[in-house]
Amino acid sequence: MRLDKYLKVSRIIKRRTVANEACDAGRVLVNDKPAKASTNVKAGDILTIQFGNKDVRVEILDVQETVKKDDAKELFRYI
């Protein structure tokens, strides 16, 4: 699945356009490498997202096309 879509589906970032902009600005790393919005992600990948002066690290546990809001937090785990 594309990185920007995963960020939206998992609700780490609320909108796909915002996820796209974060990737273009170089604020999203996949396995410690800068990633474009079109990068494919899979279970086991580590994402690092820079929100202002704070870094958020998560491990992808599952990849699904659609998920309910209550189940979205089961797609990843904070590190």
C-alpha cells in the first residue's frame, strides 16, 4: 500500500493530502530512509514522522485498504 494512503487509513495523519505534503517535505522516514508518498509499505516497517519538534516512531503491524475508526489503532504500534 502507498505510504500516504496508509497514513490516512491508520489515522496517524488525518488527510491524505497532508500526508502527501509531509512526505514531500521529507518529514516521513521508512526504515530510517526518507520516503516519497508513493513508497510501498508493508507489515514490519518502521515509520518515523516529524511533527514540529517531536518525532513519532511506529511499527506497522497490519496493512488494510479500509478499517473502522475504532480498529485503526490496531494497524500500528508506537515505539
